[in-house]
Amino acid sequence: MRLSDFDFDLPERLIATRPASPRSSARLLVATGDAMTDAHVTDLTRWLRPGDRLVLNDTRVIPARLTGLRRREGAGGATESRIEVTLLEPRANGDWSALIKPLKRVRDGEVITFSAALSATLVSREEGQGLLHFNLDGAEFDAALAEAGAMPLPPYIAARRPADERDKEDYQTVWARNPGAVAAPTASLHFDAALLEALDAHGVEMTHVTLHVGAGTFLPVKVEDVTTHRMHAEWGEVSERAAQEILATRAAGGRIIPVGTTALRLIETAARDGFGPWRGETDIFIYPGFSFRMTDALMTNFHLPRSTLMMLVSALMGAERIKAVYAHAIAAEYRFFSYGDASLLLPGDA
């Protein structure tokens, strides 16, 4: 299985830099085993049945992107360097691993000063990342980060425009509640209050799980034999209540439909040894040949070529079927990636 098997050409004009407004007005490509239908997210009730259960990731994206200054005194006077920081994940002692650009301009022990009275000391570095110790913690850190930080937009958006105040709302799901992600579960960005009310009235059930999406979701696959790729680990939890709800739906004959690849990866992790409550780090890698145990269908955005997410949807629908779906999406000028349109993938007769 080669990396080139998951490649395709995408015109740059189809990369969305802003979401649809209202959220649920985004387009929706519905793909079954043998048909494709162009629709909108507001039409979800046409394909979802009473008794189906959507699995929603309730992680909350933190404003993890910071811009600061490193000041250094020298024989010729003080010099300052602009430093870009993207927080990745907290450590048990409160320090943060982070991407620091340019890392080579900061020495261990030096301080980077941000706005909102926030600063951080570079403790150490490992594998191209830095470990930062901040001057604030707890609620004070959260408040300062909210003021000083920007939303960590994906590279393909950040390369086209900087994050702004709109992104603090746009790049967050309406049900986000557990802080910890540095990337949004983007399929969920299409849901708004009106759509949730319509789904509830239609008899569609919903369950919340948590997977803190990491920056590793944007890392490229660098091996040609994709089966040798190693996934980054992300922390997640399926609560006892969530597990009971999902199992009850399965027992009653309803379909389990994750909204987004993050929710799918989490419930499939929890199903490895018999589905039930689960908590920990998952590095599950789903590619063609994977046996799905809990997932009947998937709502997801359109993904990057040569990415692990292309491999995941190929595993669900079949590689040739996904190639046809993406060819249709490009020809019909669907908008791609995090702020783009959505697909509803119903394998076989699901």
C-alpha cells in the first residue's frame, strides 16, 4: 500500500479560508455504496433515521498560537527577536511542549515575553520541540492565554491569512466544553442550534466523547509504505454514560455515526477489546483493511491528499469509491479542508 495511492490534485481555489455562514448552510456530499447526492448540511435528516446516534467530540480548542519577544543583552546593547510559539500539550508538572520558531534563536533558560503579562522560560528541547515553563498557572494562565493567544489555524489557512477574532468563534464547535485541543474537530463546525433542534425533533440521538486533537494531525506522512507510518498520540475519553448510550443504540438497531474522524478514532480505540468506557492516549492508525467494530457511517470534511485521514475514509468506503467521491467533489467545486464543506459517508447499505 503506497502513499501515492492516496494522492489527488486539488485546485487551490477550493481550499476554504472562511467557513460557511450560517454553519449548517455548508454543502454536503452524501455518498452511499453506489450513489452520490449533492445536498446541504441542513438536509441531514433526509439520511439520518430516528434512533441513529451521532457521536460528537466535545474538546475545546485553546488559543494556542502566541507571538512573543526574546530579549538578549550583549556587548553592543540589547537585541530582540520575534518568536512564534504554538502550544502542543501540557505536561504533568504544568510545563508545555511547543513548536517554537525559530527555536535556534532561543537558548535554554531564556525567557520569551508575550502580551497579557504572560512569559515563558525555555526549559529544554527535544525532537525539534521546546519545553516551556510559564510564569502563570491555573485560572491566571487560562485568562492570559485567552487574551494573548490566537486560534491555531491549520497551516493551509495560516499561510493565506492570519487568525483573527472571528476565528475564536468560527474555529470552535457550539458544544465545546473540555479545553485541550490545538486543532478543531472540523466536521462538527457545521452544526448550529437550529440543526441540533431539527435532529432532536427527528429522533436522532447524540453522545459526547472527548479527544484532544493535537498538532500532529497536520504532520505529513513521510514513508512510501503507509503501513509503516507511526501516528501521534492524542488523549481521549469515552465516559461510562457515553459507552452505555452507544451500546444501547447498537442493541436497538440504530446506527452509530461519528461526526469527524477524531470521534471515529476514539470509539474504534475503545472497541479494540470489547467496547466500553475508555480513557488514555490513542495512536490508532486506520487504513484500508481495518475492521470497523462500532462505526456504521461517518460525517467528515474533505481531507488533504496523502494524509492519514484520506487513508481512514478509504478504509471505510473502499479506496476506489473514495477516489470517485473526491473526483465528484472537485468537479462540483466543493470547498475543502477545515473550513470547507462536508461529506456523509454511508458504506454499503448503511
